[in-house]
Amino acid sequence: MNLNPGELLVPIFHFLDDAIADYGVYLYLVLVWLAVAAIAWIFSGGLRRKIRHQPCINVGIGIVIRPPASQPTSIIFYDRDSDLENNGGEGE
């Protein structure tokens, strides 16, 4: 029995070469979808360590819509000097 690593792995390399030649596109598609699933799992917290003795905290997102504030009433200024000029300078 020959345990030379080069000759021992030759049948495995032939199998992989034949599988890639025949089903390479399908293997590629499966690996791409597995990668997408793995990335989604990682982003959803799959690699975070679970702490056992911590209370569960649920956080919600709230949207507050405020009606626009009413416009302040306009203030009319009365200019006494201009009223005196218009009436010919007569007093009160």
C-alpha cells in the first residue's frame, strides 16, 4: 500500500475535476446562495454571544407626528407720530 500523499489524493482530485466540469455552474450557484444566507445570518446576530442571565429587552420604533404649531396673531403697531402728521399736527 502506497501512502504517498501525492498518489493518495489523485482519485479525489480526479473526482473534483469531473464534478466541476459537469456541475460547475450549479455548484457555483449553490455556493453563492449559501454565502448570501451566511451573510444574512451574520448581520442578524448569528455570531453574537448569548448571555444567559440578562433580561430580554424589546425595543420598538415609534414615530411621532406633531401637527404644525398655529401661527401667532399678527401685532399691529400704532404709530402716534404718523397719525399727528396726517391730521395736520393737531393734538389729542
